[in-house]
Amino acid sequence: MELRKKTFKSLSGIEIRDLYGPEDVKEMRYSDDLGLPGHFPFTRGIYPTMYRGRLWTMRQFAGFATAEETNKRYRYLLKQGNTGLSVAFDMPTLMGYDSDHPRAKGEVGRCGVAIDSVADMETLFRGIPLDQASVSMTINGPAIVLFAMYLVVAERQRIDFKSLRGTLQNDILKEFIAQKEWICPPEPSLKLIDDTIRFCLESAPLYHPISISGYHIREAGSTAAQELAFTLYDGLTYVQRAIKSGLNVDDFAPRLSFFFNAHNDFFEEIAKYRAARRLWAREMKRRFNPKNPATLALRFHAQTAGCSLTAQQPYNNVVRVALQALAAVLGGTQSLHTNSLDETLALPTEEAVRIALRTQQIIAHESGVADTIDPLGGSYYVEWLTNRMEAEARNYFDRLDDMGGMVRAIELGYPQNEIHRAALAYQKELEAGEQITVGVNAYTEPEERPVQILKIKPEVERRQVQALRERKRRRDKKRLSSALADLRAAAEDGCYLMPPILQAVRSEATVGEICDLFRSVYGEYRESVAI
């Protein structure tokens, strides 16, 4: 019988055979390669009961316009059954600029919420007790500053830092690799991350100080294996740096978390997550020889693939997101965000967000997939693909080790070039019709039915800038100047920075003022041209 395609490949280009059987996994040993959930090497999950004990945290990434408007969205999400909040910041905040900076013009509140000062952060969480909400913040270059603002808000709510739960993304290496939102060069940026890890270890032990992110690496065009390899290697780099700064691996590593993409290739994604847990456990054990078993367990958040969403026939995105979310759950995620059908067009509407959240709730309560642990474990195909994912990632590890580590590889442009080649290859396949995207290069419609989208009005920026300037005018200038001088001295001397940053925030210093100080002390990063 003639086949419908000459070759069958995964989304990442792995050739797939027609059938898999015992011979494809004959080298596997159950106890060493799979084992029980909650036990090394954690292939089948990091908790003994997984979702039979507790479902994953259901998050919705939200932030737009002003802190006041985003606060309303958060309250709506919590009423709809959301179990975790995830803050999306606007581009000026992500780049460490205030809303009144010339570079911020036209971008304030557009792709996320504008946060300039602790007053904005306080408004963002008004009426939301921070000891009762798990809060994730997607911020990297200025992460230590926004985290300090969050902490000061907790202080003002009279909440002990030890009761705060959530995750700070704080992953600067993936910015240099993929997303390109940075402030300072790699070395001082890593110092800021070390200081955040130290603070959480000492003062906020339930808060995850870093979420090592493959999501944006995948969004930039990488394969699943590249996402897996570069993300885990970034994680090993952070561990090595923290140990070098004087921290004990068993004290901080159990609070590290990861953030992966949930893309379209159903089985490849499941295999990626299972391989990630196994590879992380093995590499942590081999490289750092920790004593605490929890140090070896990889915890991760997943978000459905933004790059897979299409502007054409946007209701098709509901189906894509459902399949991607199901893969993340079958892969054992601890936390999940489902994208909204309209996010490729604009920030999501309340209706679209509700459908995205209901997708998770239907998977959790109606599908039955959460009733048993790792239900695809033992599938010849899934186990073969898990082994293949691990092997491809190990090949990248070897190359990165030979280059002298990830920082040096970034300077050479190596991961950037690998991702560029993968993205180009996929685009060529798409244009040639070898990859099908329904509604885009197949099954198209001559006329598209418009969907309602959320539009950010220009007056949002005007109001934000006006309020910021008024707050700056009312500040105690002497107190502010003293706090910033202390922070500058600490930065120049290589001291522990969280205490002076907290003091600067309490003195009403803005995101832009603190980040400008970092630029002045550490310099700005300029990416070399990769060839």
C-alpha cells in the first residue's frame, strides 16, 4: 500500500518508523531508567502520588495596561478557579526602563502590565493576600528589582516572607540565547541571580528564585532536543555558579524550577518532559554528588506554544492548546498555563482566557488522565523517544562542555546559531508543504471571521506616565539619594545586593532608576554578531 508521505518525522526532524516493539527498548532497565515515581531517576514523575494526591497548579499568564486593570483581571481569574497568578510585564519593564523613558514611548502597557515603582506593585495585588496566592513573575534582566518590590508589598501587607509562594523567572542565560531582553553582561547578571537565590534560601524558602526557561528557546525556533539540552545546561550553569558563590547544593537546588514549552508534536513533548527529569537527575548526581534526593528532582511549569497559534482561523487554536496541555499533563508538569485563542492577535479577552482555563479544568476533572501516574510509561514508542531525547541532549552537553560552558558558548554564538538553523529548516518545510498548519498552508478559507480582541488605548500610557511623574515629585529626595548611593557602593564592591535593593525600593526608587544604576556600574550588554 502506498504511504501518504515518503518519510515520517517528528516536529523536530526525528525520523519515525512505522512500528516500535521490545527490540527498540531492549537496553532499558526498569529500575535504572524508569523506576517508581518520586524516586531516582524520576522519569515517571517527581512525586510518589503525582496528580492522585494533588493536581497541577493552573496558572493564566496575565498583565496589560495598568496595575489597576490587571488587578481586576486577577480577581476575575481567581473567581473562575485559577490556582496561581502569573504576571506579564510590558516591554519597558522587561528592559528595565520607566514608562517616562524615551525608549518606552508607544510600548507602555501594550504587551503586559506597566510596573514602575512599588506603588504599582501594591496596586497590582490590592485585595489579594500574598500568603494565599502562588505568584509567578516572568521577568529576567530586572528580576531582582521586581522581586524586591513584591517583597515590600508583602511587608506592607504584614506578611512574613517565609509564607510567600511562587516563582521568579530570573533566567538571564536564555535571554542571551533567545529572547534578547537583557540589561547587563553575563557575569554581573549571574551575580544578581546568585544574590536572589541566597535571599530566598535565607528568607523566603517557599519561593522559587529562578525558573530556568526553555519556553523562549523553543519559541525562537529550536527543536525539542535543543530546548531540552540548552535549558538543562543553563540550569547546571546556575547550580555551578551558586556553589562557587558559597552555597550548598542541597540547600538551594531543591527550590530551582524549570519552564518548558508544550508544542504540537504530542508524543515528542511527553518524551521531552520525561527525558528532562531523568537527564537532570543523572547529571546533577554525576557533577555535584548531592546528598538530598530532592536536589535531583526536576520540577517544571509548562505553557502551551505561543508560536503555534495562528491568526488565521483562530478558533483552531483552542484545539491546539487542548492537545498541548494534555501532553504537558501526561508528561508530569507541576504547573500549567494554557494560551488563549486570540493571543496571536492581541492580549487575550476575558472570554478567551476563560476557555483556556476551562481547558485545563476539563482535562483535570473529565478526561481521567490524572487518575493514574505516567499512563504512557512502558509504551515502546514513548520509551524509545524518551531515550532518543536524552541522547540528543547529551550530545549537546558534550559540545558545550568542550567549549568551556554556556557563557562561552553564548559569546561564540553557538546556541543562537543552532536555533537559527533549526528555525530556518522548519520554515522551508512549511513553505514547501512538507509541514501542514491547518488554516495557514492547508484547509484555508477565502474569508476570515473576525474575533473580538482586547485593545490598549493610547491614554493608558499618558495616565501611567503622569502618575509616575507625580510619585517621583512627592518622594523624599534625601532618603532616595542615600539609598541609591548605598546600592551603588554595594554594587561596585561586589557585595550582597538584596538588602540595599530592598532599601532603595522602600525609598520609592523606580525600576528604571535602579536598572540605570546597574547599567552605570556593570555596563550594558551588546550581542556580538553570530555567524
